[in-house]
Amino acid sequence: MCLRSSESFPDTCTPTMKSASCHNKRNFKTQTHLRVLNLTRRRRILREEKEMEMRNMKLFLENESIIRENEALKKKARLLHQENNALFSLLHPKLSPVSSSFL
């Protein structure tokens, strides 16, 4: 079929083309929405990872502090035990000294 220059071109917005256009727009909106959701999820995960690292660091430092305090208390307990043994041996010279196997 030949078209004359005076004839107009057929309407390119047929119902099927309109629905395809709407479908493409819907797909674009869906894809955009999914991208936003993915970006939001990534940001949330990164924020949670940073928070977890900070929590981990705080717990690590607290643990180190507790370990140092524990070592100092063990040293004090050892010294008090030695002092206790020395005082006991002064009070009871005939008895054998208490063994240090209690620690």
C-alpha cells in the first residue's frame, strides 16, 4: 500500500501500543522503586555494620579493662596469701608452714 503525501500516517498510539507504553512506565517505576529499596537496604546494612563495630570495640576495651583488673586482684590475693602464711608461721613456729598449693 502506498501512501500519498496528503495522507496522514496511521495513529501510532493504538491501544496495544498505549498499554505497552504504560507497561514500560510501570516497569520503570518498579525498577526505580526497587533501586531505592536496594539502596536503602545497603545503607541500613552499612549503618548496622558500623554500629556493630563500635559495640564490638567498646566491649573489647571493657574486656581488656576487666582482664587488667583481674590480674591486679590476683596479684593482691597472692601477696595476701604469702603474708598470711608468714604470720601463721610466726604464731605457730612448731607447725609446718601452710603449703602454697591453695592457689
